[in-house]
Amino acid sequence: MIQLILSAFCLLAICQNSIEAGLTENQAIIQAELLSLTNPTPSQAAVINDINSLTGKHLKQALDAISGEQYTSLVDAEQYADRRFNRRIYDAIRNLLPPSCDTDCCDLQVWMTAECGRSFLDGNGNAKGYKADNFDFSMGAHTYLCPSFLFGVGADYEEDDLHYNQGGHNKIYTGQGALYAAYSCSCGYAFSDLILGYSRSHIKRLIEFRTYKSTARSSPKGFHGKSYTEFGLNYTPYGVLVQPFAGVGFGFYRVEGYDEHQARIFNLDILHKHANPISTYLGLHLKDSFFDCFTGCLDVAWQHRFDDFHHTNTIHAKFRDFGNSFLIKGCHQGRDGIVGAINLSIEFADGFDFYSELSGELWDHWSTYGYNAGVTFWW
């Protein structure tokens, strides 16, 4: 009887506080799950009593901390890792589109590049976004199978540090491999690659309000892939190579189901997730050579995403010890973005080039910039 009275008191207090606070959708979902805990243990009742004593912004902060919104960004992080690797591959072959007239089909060109950068995802009404730092190292090699057709392989290793504005940290380790090919002639070119990768995350998120404090930990793993194809034309007005192009990318992303530990009654079990986004690109490559050994390039493109943000940036989760499965919504970068880069290369010796690049993306709610440097040489 005492436990039933205690449960009723908890329910009434939570309902009253939620009405007064004007909760967001995510907060209301967590509040509803707390309401479903009708027969709490003494330890659970103590935690709920702490929540009952909160009002206004303090109640909202507690419900946000419990929600697990940090997990809604995992698929986006994998998509951006694929886009970075795709760009590194293109950088390695851009000077071969169109091919040099003295290219030997027996030659093998090797390339290596390293990049560091930062990303920012703005918050919305449900989630608060994040800031991220990344480092990646890529390498590969390609050769001409005939004077106009090259084929290559590449590999990439990346580390990302995500710092969530809600509180918490995610260290993502990603390994990727790629096959790529390009066909080029005097009037245009075609470029395509296939990227496959594996990611492992180590997430910590802080849950703290009044006397309650815990750090939830989990290690999600994901499998992802992307196929990208680009077609461009070659024009040379005033000696400048102008390449208008169109591209399309198809992605596959799957995050396996995982669970949390060390969060006591708020440990989450998160269901597996998959997404199949499609993106299109319309843009322009510009390239010009000067002082005999320097080549400057400018790239700009409009990217449009067709994926369903309500699916890509959400998670289905359940508290391990009580309640039902529920949906938590996160932030999304937007549907349309501008992608750009400035690239400068210098030929130090016959067949040995060094290049550096400043690149970035600007979306409705997301932005990123990065710097990379690399070398290419004929073997």
C-alpha cells in the first residue's frame, strides 16, 4: 500500500511539473516513460523524487540528460567520413582528368594525404548539437589500364572527437577501403568510386540533476558504404580548364544495436538503425597552371540530400529496467548545402607532386572546414 501511494505521488508530481515547464517533444517522451514506472523500487523512487522536485529549466535539463539524444548523430558522422574519403580520392587523380599526354600505361601512381578539421552541428528544439574535431590519413595507388582509363585502390583511417553540447563525448575510430576508376578524354570525364567502412564509437554521456549523477557508457559499431559517380565536361577558355559536373551518391549505413552501462536506472538499450541516403551534386571544377610548376584549383558544388531526416537523425531506445520503446529525435544538417575547396599543388620533381587544400561545407544547421596536405608520385 505504501508503495502504491508513493507511485501515485510521483505520477502527480511529474505531471504537474511537465505542464508548468512546457516540454519539448523529446522531454515529453522521457516524462511519459517515467510515468510508466508505476511500481518503483525504493532506489528508483528516490531518483524520481529528485526529478519531482525540479521545475522550469532544471526539469528540462534533467529530461534532456536522460534522453540519450547524443546517439542520434552517429549516422551523420559516418556519412561525413565517407565524403571526406571520397574527396581525398578525387584530389589524388584531379591532375589526370584529362590525362597527361606523356602518361605511360605501365606506371603506378601512389598517393598519401593527411587531414585535420572541425565540424559544428547547431541545436534545434529537441537536441543541442555538437562540435567535432577530426583527423584522417588516406593512401592509395592507381594505374592506367589503357590511355584513357585508370583504376585504383585506396584505404583510409580516421579519428573523430565529438563534444556534445548536451554533455558528453564520443571518440569514433573508422577504417575504410575503396575501389575507384576514371575515364577521361579531351571533351570530358567520368569518375566513380565504391567505399566500404567500419566504425567503432566510445560514448560517454553525463546524467546529473540534484543528488543524482552517473556517466552512461556504450560502444556502438557501424558498417557503412557509399557509391559515388561523377560526369564532367572539359572546356579551356583563356587557358583555364573549366569542368562543369554532375554527381550522384548512394549510401548504406547500419549501426548495430547496443546498450549502455553505468547509468543505473537510466541505462538505455538502443535498437539497430539503418539508412540509405541519396545525394546529388551540381558544380564546377576550375584549374590553372602558373610559374611552370604550380597548379591552382577551385571547386564549388551544390549538394542536395534526399534522405528522410526523421529516420536518419532519430533513435529507437528503451530503458532497460522499465517502460516501452520510444523515439528520440536529433538535429539534422539540412537538405541543401554548398561544398567548396581551394587546392594548390607544386611539382618538385618529374612525377613528384605536393599539394595542399582548404575545404569546407555550409548547410542550414551544419558547417565544417578542414585542411589537408598530400603527395603523389609515379612508381
